[in-house]
Amino acid sequence: MRQTVTAVALKDMTVVRANVIAERTGSLEMGIAKSLLIEQLKQKLANGVAHFIFEKRDHSLREMFATTCKPLIERHVNGRGVSRELYATTAVFDVEKGAWRSFRWESLIKVFD
């Protein structure tokens, strides 16, 4: 019987995220799944406003509409900060609150189409 193998090429940062999430959650499968979900979210954020849900530190759920699309956030970038990626989080501009927010990678639950 012939078996089919599917390979997925991951970006370096996706692998880093997968390892961090796996360490924090104790599950490599969760690390891979969430890192791929973050990759999907980052593409949506870069191209416009994305709609997603994540779990806050107090365990409540937060639904957010946010972006990192340069034309939409130009006037809100001051360039003095350190990348949130260094802290295993992702920074986004919350379009409803008009402010920058960040969330831990493992807390991402769902990205809407």
C-alpha cells in the first residue's frame, strides 16, 4: 500500500512561536496549531482589519477588531518601542479602542474569515 506524506514548510518565526507555545502549554501539537493560526492572523492584520478572539490573563475572552496595516496605523506609530515579538506576544492596533494592545501567542483562540 502506498502512503502519501504531506509536508508543510514553516517560516523561522512560526517555528519559534510553535516552540514557545509548546513550552508554555506543554503540548507540541498546540504549539504548531496556534503558531499556524497566528501566521494566518498576521497576514490578515497586515492587509486590513482582522476579527479574532483571544483569552485574557484573567481568563475572560476578548473579541477584537485590529490591524497592523501600515496605511491604517501610520499616525499611531512612534517608533520608540521594542518589538512585542521579543516577549512572545503580538502587538496590534485595536481599531475600536484606538490604541495598541498585545496578546500572548498561546491565548489566541479563533480568527474569523
